[in-house]
Amino acid sequence: MIRAAADAYVTSDANTTGDGCRRSGVTVNSAGAAAVVTALGERTDAWQQPREDDNPQRDIGPQPDVWIPATRADVDRVTSAAAREDRVFARLEPQDGPLAYSPVVLAVPKARGAGLDPTGRSLAELLDDLEQADATTELHRSDPESTGSALLATMGLYGDRPGARGAADARAAEQRLARTARPEPSAARLLCTLPGDHAVDGRSTALVPEFLLKTGLGCHPATRVPRVAAYPDDVPGLEPAFVRVRWEDGDRDAEARDDAVDRFRTWLTGTDGRAVLGEHGFRSATGERGLLDAASAPEGLAESVRPARRADPSTMDRALERYGNAHGPGRVLFLLDSSGSMAGRWDGSSGGPGILKQTLPGLGGEDEYGVWAVHGTGDRTHTALLPFGTHERSAAERALDKAEVRDAEADPSGALRDALQFMRGRGTDERPQLIVYLTDGEDDGRLTGKALEDVLDRARGAGAPVAMVSLSSSGCDQGRPAPRVAEAGRGRCLDVGDDLVPALHDEVARTGTGEE
């Protein structure tokens, strides 16, 4: 949008002399939103005098005269960070008021959005309605560290509010998102990749800025599924701000630079600039579609949208921190049924220890994990086969090679209760967690009635998903204990009817950082 506006300005009458020459040129650089905020707030010295190991001019672009962040709150984030620095080499001068407005919307395939009330609902309520209508619905979001709209969407997913208490758990919120290797760096890239699989595109909703639904994406010949917009009322929208940036010792040609910046700002906030913003899908700053060309506006957009609450700087920083924690080094606790009934399912790559060994590449050197051998009843339901902590992969493999079947029964309810309590005590920093219980299901008789209900209650509040892995072909059948435990813990149930080893590896890899 900014690049289009800059291109239009450069060739406009406002930037042309009476002799037909251009008064100035405008170069637009785009970089990850979080990187720009950090650079302007904490690394202005490196930006002005780059070092080999810290060079914002290489990573972001040359020192700007103008910065147009997604929200005014980004300016406040920079100002707060800069106040903690001994010396700052850049000074920000934000213009009052936003240039325009674009709400962050839930872009829903038209066929799935027909019965959805698009306004007056929170993001959580909209997602619940979609999932209840069709459990196959997928949710996608781009990278919050790269784009402002994704960070605002993440605040809605996490339930973050200024001064809120009991905000939604970041790990649980991230579990609602489609399982992808890594998020796309921008909302435009996200909407361009979905049509690569028509079936996925047809069941996928995406958290994106509304203006992308107006403008198209420039990723032809991909043909997207038609989408309508739902407007969560608890997600702040994009309110791009015009900010003059002045650099220490950057006073060469100061008058000419000031004149060029002032001319661009005047044009951008005037009739011609507002028309370009409207052509690219932005609303007026108050939420009306006055900027939009009604003749070309697609169906499924609200006529008028009351702008959501303004983004709060501290809440944005907190959401970004929680996102980083949720995707940082993970914790996995493996429970390996080692009771006597496992004797025939023990050796080789398809046996219990062999299956767990094949998941280890999904864990890296900073991930914490351990293995409990589950056997025995009463007060002692397991022994530590691999102590919980960080491990070299070879050490973990040796521990699994030494695992033995015990001449004993197992108590899955007791072992799961212990595991849930153990992981709950380690889940105070919102790092991703996972419990994996691999069993043949022969001792499921101890996972019924009150014992099962106790496990289900603990699983619902533990914050650690539980992957139940059964070596029985019917282990995940409806009504069996394993799928009920997995559902309560927002995990998965896998049995030999699935492609078990790759599926379990993917579950572990989503929690861990993986090995190079």
C-alpha cells in the first residue's frame, strides 16, 4: 500500500515542477515489524554506524526520513525502548492522527461464512462458531514478528487486554492454528499460498487485514476461494501513522529533505493520497468505506466498521514475548508403557522404544525432555528411564536402547496424573509442552470411571497437550479412554490405523526446535 502510494506521488503533479521535472524520489524499504521497532528503539547507534555483526542498514534498509508503522502504538513502543537507552541517534516526530484504517478480519470461505454473524462478536466467539459448524475448519495467521496485522491478531487469540487478568494461555491459542512448519512472513504471502491446495483453501480461514480482500494479491495465476469478512470486535486494526525520523548529524540538505517530506505528507493526507489508499482497500480513519471505490469493492465487506480499541504498546510487547515463548525451546515428557503385555511390541523400529527413537530428530539441544517407563501400580507407577532435561540425541537413544519390559502391570491413570502434575509445575513460562503416552492399551481397565474422570479434569487445565499413542488398531476408537484423554488435553490420539510414526514425529517437532 505504501509502495503504491509512493509510486503514485512520485509521478503526480504535486511532485512535478513547472518544467516537468520531478522534485524528489521516494524509495520504500520494508522489513519485519518487530525488527524495525527494535532497531529504532534500541539499535540506532548500529543503524548510524553499522558493525559487522549488527547492521540494520543491511537487514532493514538505509536510515529513513519517514517511517509509516502499522499503528501509533508502534511509535510508543519505540519511545519506551529508547528511554531506557543511554543515547539515541534518531528522534521520532509522529503526525497527529492515523492516515487510514483497515480492520483485522477473519477471512472466511464464502460457503462457510453464510450463517456467520460477522460483527459484534469476539474473535474467540467467531472461531467457536466456525468450528462448531464444521470441525474441519482451519485457522491461519502470518508471522507476528514480521507483520503488524499478525501481531494484532495474536493479541486477540491470546485474549490480551490492557490490564487484563487471566488472559488466554498462549500455548493453547497457538494450538488452534493450522499445523504448518513455519508461518508466512506476510498476510499477502499467506493468502497466496493457500490456493496451492484447493481443498485446504476451501476449509481455511485467515486472520488478515481487510484491505487484502479488496485489492487482490498479485500472485496470479493462483485462484483463491471467494472469502467474506468477519470483524472481531476485540482485535485492534491497522492505523498507519506518518512519522518523521530525524537522525543525529543527518543535517545535510536539511531544508530540501524537510520540503520533500512535507510535500509527500501533504499529498498523502490530501484528496489524491486518500484516493490511492482507498483504491488499495483502506477505509477512512473513522471506519467508513468512503475511501473505497464502491463499484469495485467486493461482496462480503461491511459498509461501516466502528474501529476497534486502539492497540496498547505494552500489550503488544507482551503478546510478542508470549508468542516467542510459545515457539521457543519446548518440553516433552514421554511415557513408555513397559508392562509385561508390551513384550511382543518392544523390539525393532515398530516397537515402543524404536518408535520413540524416531521422534528424537524433532527435538534440539535446547529442548527439555525425559522418558518415564510406566509399570507398577499403587504409589509407584513409573521409573525414570531418561531424566528430564536437555540431552544429546545419542544419549537419549542409548537410554531407549536399555529400556526393558517389566514383569508387572501398568496403571495408566496414575502415570498420567503424575505426568500432568509434573508438567504443570514446569509450565509457568508458556514454552510449548507435550506429554506422549505410548501403550498397547492392555491396562485400560484402570483408566475408567472415577480414575478416568480425574485424568480428564487434570488434562483440561494442565496446559500441556497429551498425545495418546496406541499400538492397538482400535486404540483411538470412539469411546475408548485414549481419544477422550487426548481431546481433554487438546492433543491427538494416534493408533496403528494412522501413519503413526510420521504423525508422532510431527507432534514432537511442533513442540521441539529440532536438530540441525
